[in-house]
Amino acid sequence: MQLGIYTFAETTKDPRTGHTVTAAQRLRDLIEEIELADQLGLDVFGVGEHHRPDFAVSAPAVVLGAAAARTKQIRLTSAVTVLSSDDPVRVFQDFATLDLISNGRAEIMAGRGSFIESFPLFGHDLDEYDELFIEKLELLLALRAHERVTWSGKHRPPLENLGVYPRPVQAEIPIWVAVGGTPQSVVRAATLGLPMALAIIGGAPQRFAPLIKLYRESARRAGRDPAALPVGINSHVWIADDSRRAADEFYPSYADVMTRIGRERGWPPTTRAQFEALRSPRGSLLVGSPQEVIDKMLYEYELFGNDRFLAQLTVGSMPHDRVMHAIELLGTVVAPAVRQATAEHATPASESTEPQKL
């Protein structure tokens, strides 16, 4: 299994100290975090796109380009690119450029995003939320497949046998589709033959197993080999030397962010009791000692047979030194144990809709 990290580069107030990190400092810290992940042999680092004051990254490809110049092996992906409100030509050009700088390590994780600020910012109608994504994904795939493209659609001027440059190092930049639990999105990814990244940030992971099964069954119905279509899980994670320390370090920022977002969306405030329930052995939060995180990753592998796991270590602002320590524990303790355990069960779950047993 591939192990990695993703972040939204939060610039929220630290509820422990009242201090708000500047965007400049957060980006400097982020490059150090990506460098460390690379040095420790983690497989992937993802950077999200947001257009709000509480996040430092609105242009993931720019940040990943800076990281590419200071790393050697780690794959670099958006997490996500809000494709519905972007121009697929510029997305392709940005990530082809990243691919050239990184010598073939670029990926795109395309999604519709969890916030809506980019739609009015770039002049798009939220009523066309789904239609925009479908059309723009179609164009992005055409740009990946062909140097010169003829294409027409509703939401962008047509292309008439136009070349799009530069071309990347990779024959095809991997394009993942990020989904949050909508069956239609799952079926679309499978039908198009695209890898799927499923975000599990609440509830019981077991309830997402039918979506993984739907993805693989839909791929078969579309005449595709499910074994050739990777599945990734993206979740909130925090690792410290012991379980109580991990919970005490992570809870203040996590509760602050989830409660603030909840006010926007009508959720109740997050309580410590809810947090502890979510970090229980069958909950969605992977917060605890290295062994607790290992156990939960392997439990989810039994459920999903996933090929990749990306950990969001910062949900709200966390002290940089603690983030670096969490990355160190992920790279030196958790990743080797998870890789060994999953390698010992080498028959990929993607060949079956049944859970893997460890």
C-alpha cells in the first residue's frame, strides 16, 4: 500500500495559544514537511485548493512546484483541484509543468471541493455544479490523451485542433477522482476508468464499504479491470508517542475547525465525547499512538483493500514541530508496518469485492 499525507495548509488561530500563523510562514513550514516526508520514503504528498482566509493555498501546482525542486522521490498531487471552477487547459499546463520539474512525479486529484467560494470568484453558477465538473473532466482527459485537441462544450470556448503545451514526462499524468460518498460520483469514476480517492472524515468506515464494492462492480460493467484501478482512502490522522498525548494534541484544533464549519452548515458543535467516539477502534479518526494508527489502517484495509492511504495531519493549525514529529512517526513506524502487513496479503482486494482478511 502507498502511504502519504495531504494538507490544506491551514492558517487558523491555534486555540491553545491564540496565535495565527501567517500564510508565508505556513508555506515555508509546508515545504519542510514535504521534504521530510520525501526523506522518510513516504509515497505521496497532496496539497488542497481553497479560496478562503483560513487556508494558505489557492494554487496547489505552484506550491508543489516549489516542493518538486527540493524533493527526489515523493509523488506530488493536488488534493483536490476544484475542477468545476477551473479551466482544464490551465490545469493540464500547470501539472504538466510540475511533471517536468519533478521528473515525472505529478498527479491530479480532481474534485468538486467542499467549499463554494471558487464559483462566484471565477464567475460560475452553483446551479451548474455537477454539469461543470462532468464537462471539464471530459476536456481534461482529452488534453491528457492528445497533444492537439478538438473539443466543444457548453461552459468554455471550443478548441479546434489546438496544441496544448508543455507535454509532461509521464505518458499520462495520473488523474484521480475525489469522492465524498455520492454513488453517482463513484460510478462515474469507475466508468471512466479513473482511480478513486474516497474521503472518510466522519462516521463509521464500514458504511463506506458498499461504495468501494459499487466502484469495482461498475468498473466491471464498463468492461474495465478493477485490479487496474487503484482505490485511495483520505482521512484525518494524528500520531504522537502515546494515545492520550495524541488525543490531547489534536482535539483542540480539530474541534475548533469542525465546530466553525458546522456553524456554516448547520452541524452542532463538536464535543470531546464525539471526538473520542470517532477515534475508537471502529471510528473514522486515526488519532492515537503509532500502533493504534497501524491497527486502524489495517482494519480499513480489511474493509476496502485500498491501494493508497493519505493522512490529513493538520485539521486546523498545529505547531510545526509537532507536525514534523507526526510525519516522522508515520514514516518510520507506521508506514513500514502497514506496508509489510499488506504486502503479505499480496492478492489485491481490487480483484474481489470481498474484504481482505489480515
